Amino acid sequence: MKNVSLFLLIIILSSNAGCSNAQSMPANKILIVYLSRTNNTKAIAEIIQRNVGGTLVALELEKPYPGNYKATVQQVVDENTSGYLPPLKTKIDSIENYDVVFIGFPTWDMQMPPPVKSFLQQYNLSGKKVIPFNTNAGYGVGSGFQTVKKLCPNSKVLEGFEIKGGIERDGILFVMKDEKAKEAETEVKEWLHRIKVM
């Protein structure tokens, strides 16, 4: 009887260990890259990092966008029309060491912002799990998640996450605080469980 009990205990412990290993990813294999103008996308990136670990990297441009909202909007429209990809100041060493890459961005002009396109063109994410996340002014992600799939044809692109952030046009900037921060944390955790990275 003791042998049977011991055998069952070993099976239970082994199966539990197998489950946890299947769903957890070493933190040093996770990269979280984001672009954030009003810090809402940054806040979501930080929630992801708190829950799965990983290296957090903010995308910065060699020549930053203007502080003025309308000037930035016009510049982004021009870049989207011409296909111009702004050079990045951000450099990521040894991207080949990461197995999972989260890509965070706001919706600009109903699209992925040009600097994020620059990142996806510059770095080879083939064979990696790529996981997009987005903040927007309430109009949704636009074509952003489709662009991730288009620019990462040899990656496994998982279900993306999107949430309403600020509305810079109306002067509503950082909103991921107080009750909104708690709601965002809950929604991000549910998403991470659903896509099995937490």
C-alpha cells in the first residue's frame, strides 16, 4: 500500500511540474518592446513585465517627434503615405537570445506607428513567438495587429491585447492610474493566461 501511495505521489508531482514548465518561460528569454507617447502603452508593458518577467525596452527615435500633437499627427501621416521608416536610437543586442517578443504600441492614424514598423523591419524575429499589445483612443487597433503578422511572416504571432488609453487630441493623456490601472492589470492577466504565457 505504501508503494502504491508513493507511486501516486510521484505521478502527481511529476504531472504538476510538467504543467508549470509547459506554461512558464524563463524571464531572460522574454523581450518587451514598446513605443509610448503618453505613457499608457508603457504602463501596459510594465504590467506585462511584472507578471512574466523579461527585459523592458522603450523604442526611441534618433530624431524624436515634435511635442506638438498636431505636428506629430501630420508627420505620421506623411511617413505612412511615403513609407518612410524613422531611424531608431534604440539598439537591442543579441535579439537572437529571446524566444518571446512582446511588441507594444498605440494606434496612430488607425495604423501601427512608423517607429514600430522600423523595429520590425530592422530585427529578425523568425522562429519567435511575437505578441502584440496596443493602447488606443477608443477606435481600436486599426490595422496594427495585421501589420505585425505581415512584417513577421516567419514568427508565431499570438493573440494581441488592446485597451483604451488616453485621447491626446482632447488633452486626455495618461489614464492608466487608480481604478483604470487595476482594471488594466486584471485584463492583462486574463489575456496572459489565455495565451498561456503566464
